[in-house]
Amino acid sequence: MDALDQRLIALLRHDARLPVAALAQKLAVSRGTVTNRLRKLEDGGVIVGYAVQLRPEWRSDEIRAWMGILVEGNQTRTVIANLLGEPGVAALHDTNGRWDLLAELRAASMAELSQVLERIRLLKGIRSTETSIHLATYR
């Protein structure tokens, strides 16, 4: 991936709906170049999809939480594989510091969140967890 690819990705991160012509103009290249670069990035698995980003408060009925996860020994890959199969895990991050992993959880109700927490805590390879419910987003 070169500087042009990185600039293209940056533009798409800002607005994934920009038409190819607008991307080409902003990058000072031809539309064909942008189309070929996009195809190459998609085929290579760098770009895996395009998504709509909603303001967090738009889904006021959704409960969001963050879970710090401490993994036992060298079980990280197993734990990650199991967490990626958990429907309540919206995103999973590898971190440094106190926690090995940080999971963003989403649930429709407190009862559902409780079930998600129970399923995660029972996974083999998890030593301990700490969960904080997301209350507000300021930026």
C-alpha cells in the first residue's frame, strides 16, 4: 500500500459515499486509477466493506458496555475466536496495559446484556473481566 492508497482510504473514512469522480479530483488522478485502486484494496482484503455510521444516541434503546478481559496464559487466540462468534460483541480490540482485550458489547435490554456477560465469563481461557456500561458520548 502506497501513499495514494493511504490518502484514498483516508477520504473514504471521512465519507465512504464519495463518488469515484470526486475521489479522483481530490487525489488528482484519473477515475480509472481510483477504480483500479479500490478494486485492488477490496480484492486484497484491505477494504472489507462500507458501513453507515450512526450517532451513538440515535439508538437510545440499545445498551452499550465495555468489557476489559484478562486472558489466562497463552489462550488469547482461542478467546478471540470465541468472542468473535458472540453476537453481543460489536467490536473486539487487542490492547496493552491492565487488560489483554477490550470488547464493545451491545444488547437490547439489561437482561440480554446479563446473558452476554454470563456467556463471555464462561469462556475457557478468560481469567477475569470488568464491565462498564456506556452512559454518554461527548465526541
